[in-house]
Amino acid sequence: MLIVPNLQLGGQERVAVNTAEILSKTFDVTLVTFDNSEAAYKWNGNMIDIKVPAKPHKISKIINVLKRVSKVKKIKKELGVDYSISFGESANIVNSMSKYKDKVIASIHGYANLFSRPIDKYIYGHSDKVICCSKEIKAKYDNLFTKFNNSITLYNPYDICEIRNLGLEPVNDIKFTDINIISHGRLEKVKNYSRLIKAFSLVKEKIYNAELIIIGEGSERNRLEELVRKLNIEASVYLIGFRKNPFAYIAKSDLYVLSSLNEGFPNALVEGMALLPVIAVDCKSGPREILNEEVGGEKCKGMEEASYGILVSQTDETEFSYEINEADRILARAIIDVLNNREKLELSKRLAAKRAEEFSFDNYEIALIRMLEEI
């Protein structure tokens, strides 16, 4: 059984669907969701929606958890589930509390979402294994929960061949120019697209024909649109919303940029690397591990040429601001430096593509099945 709150647009949701696809070759897989009414991802295998959507208030949330636990435990009994893998905090709670005769595997997909509260101690203490999607997350987990000794690192899986095939599809709603910078993710505070937009406004002063495309939707849209207007770059910035196939847009661009305040193991960065050279903020966690094979984050001071791309320093400014600061200037300089050197751009593209292939479905499948066999 794989348990995920929903299949809306997001990293852990995509990992859940990919895991279902991979394990279905070897196991009888059932994918369980709490509310699948607005699914962005599809899976054609056995799927059960228990129809207990999220609630806003504390008492309602507690009642919700109990309803979910009751329904999931019943399914575990009826299906005779051997292994239950959950994706995300709310799914981990239900998975651990509904433990029957199954082996419970929790997973952590965000560095900033890892705490040592009583509920976390319960979840991970009642899990047979805890999957951490980066070495940096595992290091933090092991430091917080020294007695459990049940964590492993397992990088997220990517179908690199499929990504590249999808990249070949035509795009008719945007006219690409000679220089296109692109990013892909939810329009939320954590992605810090305000920094990317401000940096891009500085790039435009040096590279007049550059354009910025951001794929995704979210609560920050209005503020980001207002920022674009204030910087007078409306003609060169496209907030195009959700796209079923973002790779068609990424493949036709020149440079992928990740500007996040924090990540777990950024799926969008690896997917971008399959098609383009990349620049990423050295946030916790993932970018340094992906681009330089090093544990850690927030080490970069200024700009750093990593093994498979460019890292730039994290910003001290975590709140939305219309003012351009030094962190924005650093990101702008990195973008200009890469785009003005076509030889470096092409080399970076080849290195990024090679690195992306290491996060394949095959490698994930081997590691995941080995873990299940060892529990």
C-alpha cells in the first residue's frame, strides 16, 4: 500500500505515483488517497480514495485523523497488506497509527518539515523504516532521533527518457526568444520567485532580449504580478500557470533556475537538469547534494561553480520585498555569467544531463526493493 494525501500538483505526489508504477512490476500495489477530487497526476492501477478531505480547525483535524486511521486500517486488514509506504507528514501519521501486521515505512520529503515533537517521535518510533530523500535530511533525522536507527537515504526517482521525450512536444502558446530563462514550481513563498524576478530585472539591463518563464500556480501570483509591474518587465516575464507537460517548455529554453528558500530533494531541479544547464540557490536541502555530491546546504558565499551546475548563496531576506538586495544581484550576476559564455553553457548542459541520469527509475527500484527485503 502507498498512502498519499492527494494527487494534486507537487513533488511528493509525483514520487508516490512513480513509486506505484515502479513497484507494480514486482508487487500487487494499491494507492490510497485521502481526497483525490482535484488530481493532477494519474495512475491506472488499483486506487482507493477514502474521501476524507482536509479540515481547517484543530478539533476537525483530530477527528479527520481518526477517520482516516480507521478507514486505512480496515483496508490494510482486507487486502492483507505487507508493506505500507506513506508520503508526507499527514500520511505518515495515518500510516503509523493504522499499523496492523504490515511493515510501516514513513518518508520525509522536506528539510523544513522535520521536527522532534511528540507526534513526530510517535510516527517515526512506530515506523519500521524512514525514507529520507536526501543525505542532509537523513543527517538531521539521525541527530533528532538518535535511538531509532531506522533511517535510510533514497533519492527520488525520475524517468529521464520520458522527460526528454515530453520535451519534444510542440509549444504554441509562447514564442521563445533567443534567451529564455525558466523555472517550474508552485507560486508559494518557499519557492522565492520574487528573488528570481528581481534578479531577472537586472539581467534585462545586460541581456536585452532575455525572457523569464515561470510554470506553476499558487497563492503568491498576485504579489508576483505586482512585482513584475513595479519593475516594468511585463513584456518579458510570463507566469503561465499550470501546464500538464512543463518539459515541452523547459526543453525549448536556455537556462533553468531554482530560487527556493528551502527544499527536501527538489524534483524540479533534477528534471530541469535532464534538459538544461542549471543555477540553484544553495538552500537546505538538496541542491548542493545534487550539483556537487556534498551533504549540506547554505555553504555557498556568492557564486560557486559546482560539478554539475552553478550554486549561489542563500538570501537572508525571507519575507516578500519589492526592493532589490545583494542576494538578488548575486543571482543576476550568475545568470549573466552563464548566458554570456556559450561554451560554459553547453558544457554545463552536458554535465547536468549526465548527473540527472543517476537518479533513474532503475536505481530507485533496486534500492527500494532491497530495503523492503531487509525489513
